[in-house]
Amino acid sequence: MPGLTEREVPTGVLYLCATPIGNLEDVSVRLLKTLRHVHLIACEDTRQTAKLLRRYRIRTPMLSYHQHNRRQREGELLETLREGHDVALLSDAGTPGISDPGSDLVRRAVEEGVAVTAIPGPSALVCALAISGMDTSRFTFEGFLPPRAARRRAFLQELRGEVRTMVFYEAPHRVLETLADMEEVLGDRRVTVARELTKRFEEVFRGALSQAREHFSQHPPRGEFTLVLEGSRGEAARVSAEQVRAEVEALLAQGVEKKEALRMKALQYGIPRRDIYRWLARRED
Ligand code: SAM
């Protein structure tokens, strides 16, 4: 461009575009305008994005950008941006960069002085949190838990003292194991299980972890799941083993079954049932 030094040549803009997490009508006017005007749409799976483009008669060329080719693609996309062309980055669903490819490209674009902006829209985590009925004033996003049981439990152990609401993504075939591990490690606290949000079979289950486990044992998990878990109420730190034991014994004396008494106190104090069991067993020795 005449009269401009190399640094002053404007780059293209990288638009981070959130797309529907199920219902194709969850698009904004600005998203559609952006997808029409950019030079290129970089997306995870071109077949998936093609459905959205077909629906809105958008003919912008697509380029695949996913977990396995992202290193190479990042170079190509940055080159396109440096040449002054605008690029839209999409994932298969929701917001790119959130448990999806995108954050590395954004980091590199920022480092190179390329303008990065967002076309905000759906994200399963925000959607599930907002309808969870839990405290939304403070929360943490934990993404996917480790798939192996031992590492998953170790990960959950680290969250025992977490007082903020926690949001997790989970694959359908691991939902039951995860609910069981959460109950075991974190105690029988409240959870919201959001399934197939915005889709035909949307279901939002709210209750204790033990109830969720029971429900999904009877209705085998299918589709996409986001779990919103209540934070520790901090009572575990304040209550003594002696007090919990006395309270469980009082419940037993009232005729409450041992399993139920343990469940009630675990839920009340956010203490794993097996800890209370151990405290009782120590007394019985
Ligand atoms: N970047 C996406 C976002 O912002 O929502 C998340 C991508 S991550 C690879 C996909 C996970 O998000 C799914 O495995 C599921 O846990 C959650 N998810 C996506 N769509 C969902 C939906 N419609 N209902 C519930 N959870 C969903």
C-alpha cells in the first residue's frame, strides 16, 4: 500500500465466531453478516459448518482448522490475515477456544498485532450455568475431567475445598461414572445435569448427585452433557468428626437407616460418605 510502512499496513481481522450448540436458529444478525463478508471461514469440521452455511445461504469458502492440522493451518491463516484479509474462526458448536481449538491461533494473532474480535453467542457452559439454579456470582470452568478413573478422582480431590460453582463438560458414556466419583469424593451435593441444550430432547435434571445417578441409571445418558456442581459450602472445614458422628448416631437412634443417615450428613456438610463411615467405624472399634 503506497505511503505506508510495513508495520502500518492494516492486517485483516480475526473474528472469533460463536455458533449454535444445537438449534440452528441461535444465530445473530451480526454473525451472519460477518460470515458473508469475510474472505475465509476457518472451521473444525467443514461438513458441520456447511450445515449452518447452507441454512443461511452463505457461500464463503471454508478451510478446516482442527486439533490435528492446527499447527500448519495457523501459519496459513496468519499469512492470510497479514495480507489484509478478514478470517472468521468457528468451532463445530459454541464458542471457539472453549474446550475447542482456537486459543493458540488467538495467542499468535495477538502476538503478531493482528486485530482479534468476537462475535459473541452460544456456549454450553454459560447456557447450563445460567439455567442451573446454582449460585452464579462466582464459578469455575473445569472443562472435561480426565477419562481415567484414578486421575479423575485425583482431579476431583483437588476440588474438595472449591466454594465456587463448578461447570464440567462430559461425554455421555462417562456421565454415570463421573456422577458416582463426584458423590464419592465431594459428597452428595447438588448438581444440575444439562443435556442436549437448545435441541429437541433438551433435559435439565436438578437434584442431589445420588438422585442424578439414579435417574440416569434408569435413563441411559445420550447426547451432549454439561454438569453444574454446587461448590463446597465450607461446612466441612468447620464441623468436627465428633459432631458429625454424634449427629449420625442421633439419626440412627430415631430409626433412620444408616445409609440414609450417612447420605443426609454427607449432603449437609459436603463431606464424602466414606469419611463419615470411617469416623463411625473408628467409634465402633
Ligand atoms: N466450545 C463449545 C462451547 O462453547 O460450548 C464446547 C465444545 S466441547 C468440545 C463440546 C462439549 O460441550 C460437549 O461434549 C458437551 O459437554 C458440551 N455441549 C455442547 N453442546 C451441548 C448441548 N447442546 N447441551 C449440553 N452440553 C453441550
